[in-house]
Amino acid sequence: MLVDRKLRDGVLYVTLNRPEALNALSPELREDLRVALLDAHQDDDVRCLVLSGAGGNFSAGGDVTRMGQNTPAKSAARLGLGRELVELLRNIRVPTLAAARGHAVGAGFGLAMGTDVIVAESGARFQCGFIKRGLAPDSAVSYLLAQQLGVRRALYYTMTGEVIDAATAVDLGIAATQFSSEEFDDRTHEVARRLAEGPTAALFATRKAVHAAADSTFAQTWDFEAFAAAVTSSTHDHKNAVAAFKSKTPARFQGE
């Protein structure tokens, strides 16, 4: 398997494991990741998912050693799977984090941006590197960058392929925060555990509402929020939170 999985405190760590290739996204690795995400979606023990890469790098993106060999049909299939992975990350029932060390390039950058939150190690480097290979962006990078940065800045980074360091990524809002290499694992787990201990249904509705807001009118967002608020008001987690407030005790969420 080219994707490792480890469950800890309700947090599923999904690790891309081709360190010798900087975790480049071969067809086999993409398929293993797809299966891991689908399995996590069905596993009630999983309350949060952290995506990372082995060997000190997140992912170098597409496997350059296999580029220039595909037929148009094979390329279309590869791009379709890349889209599916980003969609799975956005639609999975639990919060997702990208723990980004080293390089997150091209399609690897797209995977990271497909998660809800990016936590960057201080030495992390993000790059829309497609232009360096004579390619247009894939893996939803153009959409996600334009959504995050606006058209002008997205055009700059996609057309130049300029590297974005961790501090700049935080300033641009690409990454939520950065941690030093010494504290990276522990601090990332703190963030993930906090989300894992949260009300799963409400977190899912929140994620969907925020994603929808970026593509919707005020009225459409209002309608979705009203629907999501009504649904989550009937969950056990909400009722437990109200009871905890009344009894002045900490709320303990079960994800139901």
C-alpha cells in the first residue's frame, strides 16, 4: 500500500508513502488514497482526518517520470481521479487537515487546498508548479486559488509558478497557521483532536455552509444556513451541549 493509515484519539492520519519520489501522485497512490478516503467516510471511529506525506514532504504532485507518455484518454482518466480526490476531501463527513511539510507542489498543492485546514511546518513550500512542466493547472488548483486569493493573485502564482513559503501562505490565508518543525506533530495533533472532539454533524454542516457561501448568493447561503441549523438542532450533540450549559459542566460530543 502506498497510503498508510493510523487512528489516534479519533484522528485518522492518512500518509502518502512514496518518499523516494517525494510522494508524487502515481496512479497507484491516487487509487490507494481514494480507497482510504472512502473507508474513512464510512468509519464511525474516525472523527477527523489528517492528510500528510512521508519523508519530510507533502507531495511533489504529478509523477513526472510518467508524464508525456499518456494518451488523451488516459490523461482524462487521471485528471478525473484527481478531481474525485479533491471532491472526496470536501465532502467527507469529518473535518480534514493537511499537515504540510516540505514541498506541496502542483496536484499535491491541490490536495492540500482541498482539505478544510492547512497546517504548515515552518519550512513548508507551496507551489502551483504546472507551468514549469508546460501544463495548465489541474486538481482544482485554479479554482481553489482564485477562490482564496482572487483572480489577479491566482493568475500571478499559476502563471509564474513562484514558490510560496509557509509565512507567506499564512499571510495569504492558504495555511491557517505554521508551527516549527520541533513542535509540528504535537501542535497539529492538538488542532486535529480539538476538531475530533467536536459535534460531527454540526461541523459537517458548517463546512458545507462555508464552501457553499463562496459560490452562492446571500439568499442561497441564508437558505442553506437555515436548513443546516434546523437539522443540527435535532442532534444528540446539540441536546447534550444545552444540558451541559444548564448544568455548568463541559459538553462532551459523541458525533451523533
